[in-house]
Amino acid sequence: MKKIRKAVIPAAGLGTRFLPATKSIPKEMIPIVDTPMIQLIVEEVVKSGIEEIVLITARNKGEIEDHFDYAFEVETTLDRKGKTELADVSRRIAKMCNIISIRQKNPLGLGHAVLCAEAAIGDEPFAVLLGDDLVDAVIPCTKQLIDIYEKHKASVVGVMEVPAEETSKYGIVSGREVESGTWKIDQLIEKPAPGQTQSRLAIPGRYILTPNIFDCLRRTKPGSGGEIQLTDALQLLASEDALYAHRFQGTRYDTGDRVGFIDATISYALKRPELRDAVKLIMKKHLGESQ
Ligand code: G1P
């Protein structure tokens, strides 16, 4: 069984839900406290034992590549001033991984974005992480899914339970529970209308895929929203091969949504020892004012 060595991170979206911030900077570069969201995603990949990242980008996304490169003038200036620790913060990001970037020239959907990675992935299993979903976990979410992939020797999607009224926001899976927290999937529906499925198992943007997904993607017609959906290709994979779902441990934040983004910002700030007390004071002040 081949090891997971590569991860695909689709980052080609316009990020219009975050206008005006995304007018001239990529959505992925918006920070949670002081760290761009894409760096948090890349850190999950690296902590999961993967060193090669295939970034699917579009026009005006150059800052993402710059972020994972050395910033010579910043680093040498800091070194000269004796601020090597800060210079190392910058250098560490460049050392973290190798990035291959590929342009998705037409916005044809998530499935199409993953298909754009085929030449860089080849005949290997790989991870996919969506940038709008942050998962804070002791064992990185992607690592948890790699363990399930190794156990069942098949593709795996991470799942979480969502309230019935939220199923229309996600790819929803259903199947047979083969062991506590792991299902063999029979059916997947992208953003089901209310009542279309009883299942509440939603995919929040974490996948381990075997390379036969590319053939499934090529045969997938445009679906929800007129786009080529990864979820629809996964239905082919589940029918023709095998697909598992695993309920990962950890807290997931929907940073593609304003409220989810604020939730993540507060949670990540409270976890930083040097910020915690100050943030708590600010929160107390604002809560007092709003009563
Ligand atoms: C995408 C996927 C969907 C998944 C979701 C997770 O949808 O198509 O299956 O559940 O990400 O965030 P999007 O949110 O990009 O519309």
C-alpha cells in the first residue's frame, strides 16, 4: 500500500464572501490572529507527515507562493538588527514544505480543481484539505484519516454530525457503521435539500483519496451549482471501489463564514499564553457593555 506523501489544497476561489478584504488579497492570506489561514492548513499537512503540497491557484494568488518562500530582505534586516528569533519565524515557513502550484484556469468547481492536480499527483493516494475548514485537534485531522486509510486500504472522508437544518451546506454521506465512528459509505449527496436525506454526517473538507478518483472526476457531469462536484465523483468511487467516512476528533471552524471566522479568531487567541489574559479582559469589557 502506498504511503500518503502529497496533499492538494484548492485555493482558487474568489473569496467573495469576505469582500472587501478579498478585493486585492487572496482569501487564504487572511490571518487568524497573526497566521494566514493557509499556513494553519499547511501546518496540519506537515504535522500529518506530508511534505509535498499541490496548491491549486488562480490569478492574483501570488502572495500565497511568496508566503511559503524566503523573504530575503525581511529576514536579513531582522538578522542585522539582532532579531534572529523573528527572522526564524519567517524562515521556518519556507522550510516547512515543498509547494507545487497549478492554475485552475476556469472556475468549474471543487471536483475540477482536484482534477487539475492529476499531473502533479500521478498514481499515488493523496490528501485534500479545503482552506475554509480549520480543524483544531491533538492528532491532526488529516493524520487521523491517514490511519483509517491504512487500516481499510481505501479512500476516506472526514465527517462530523451537523443539525438537520445545516445539511444543505455540505456534502452528506450515509452508509453502514463498520466500527465505532467509521462508516462504509453507500451514498453521498452534495448539499441536499431539506428532507432529501436522513443522514447528518457532513464532510467538512478533509479527504484521503486513491488515484482512481481522477477517472471518476473525468466522468462526473456538472452537478450542484452547475459545478463539477468532488462529492459526485466520490459517489462513483463508493459504488465502483470503496469509500469510508470517519468521525474525527477535534473542533472544526468554518472560517469561510464571518461568524465562524470570529469564533476561530477568539479561540486561537485564547490558546496563546501571551494573549490569553488580555483577550479575556477585552471580552469581559465588551460583554459588560452589551448587557
Ligand atoms: C465544499 C464541498 C462540500 C463540503 C464543504 C465543506 O462546499 O463541495 O461537499 O461539505 O466544501 O466546507 P463549499 O463550502 O465549497 O460550497
